[in-house]
Amino acid sequence: MKRSFFIIAFMIFNSCYSQKVPSVEAIVDLNRYTGTWYEIARLPNSFERKLKCISANYTLRDDGKITVLNKGHLITDPQKINTARGIAWVPDKNSPAKLKVRFFWPFSGNYWIMYLDKDYRYVLVGDPSLKYLWILSRAKKMDEATYLMLLQKAIDNGYDISSIIKVDHDCN
């Protein structure tokens, strides 16, 4: 079960594209993108429903791919941590903000960096199916104005945010 919470999502990332495809405004320098990101909010998904204090750490590899390590604490027992390790890559060098992520072969999913702060402090990530959406930050908290701006960008890209979940970061 340690890896299961992130695996399922990326198995179905490529399913059922919506008529509206999110725009990708971001120009990404993967060297600057690496490091730890904290999940501030997300659309509901089965693989994170029992988790809080969720983070993702990205490490650039020598081959240009990215090692992904996702972690989340169980809501019912915050001392227990679920992890998932995967790999991300840019399939089209002309679209570096449209990554693919794989947590186990042969399944991979889309990881589209739709909006990225110029100082790499926060990011809006989604996929073309409009089923998955994350607001990530370098800090565990985000000011309300930034949060609302990112929600508006999600809405502008066709996302229904009525069920958005704010993630607690009260773990040690």
C-alpha cells in the first residue's frame, strides 16, 4: 500500500479527454523546478483521499529525466507515511511544461504545468482530461490572493473546482 496512493491516478491520467484542453502558459527550467513542493489543494482522487501533509520531491537525473518522490501522512495516523517513487520526462522538447510521469511500467500519465510563478514559488498542475488538478507551493501555506488567482486560472482552463480540497499541513 505504500506506493498505491499515487499509482492509480497516473494509470488513468490519459483517459477520456474533455473537449476543452487546458492551456499551458508555463516556460519551465527543470533545474529550477526540482526540489520539494507542498500540495496546497487538489481535486478529489482515490489515491490521496486518506492523506494529508502531502509533498512531492523532484530530482533531476543525469539523463535529463526526473525522479519523483511523493509522500503523504495518513489522516488517521499521521506517524504513518505513504510514499510513491516514479520518474518524469519531457516527451516533446518543444513543450517542456507537458511532462509524462510513470510510477510503474508501462503506465504513465500527463503532468501539465499550466501556470508557474516566475520565481518558482507556486504552480498549477493538471492534465488534459480535466480530472486531476493540483496547486503546489514551495511553502506549506499560501496566501489567499495567490490561491484564488490559481483557482481562477483553473476555472479559465475548464476545471470544475466545486469539490476542491485544501490540504492540511499540520504534521511534524
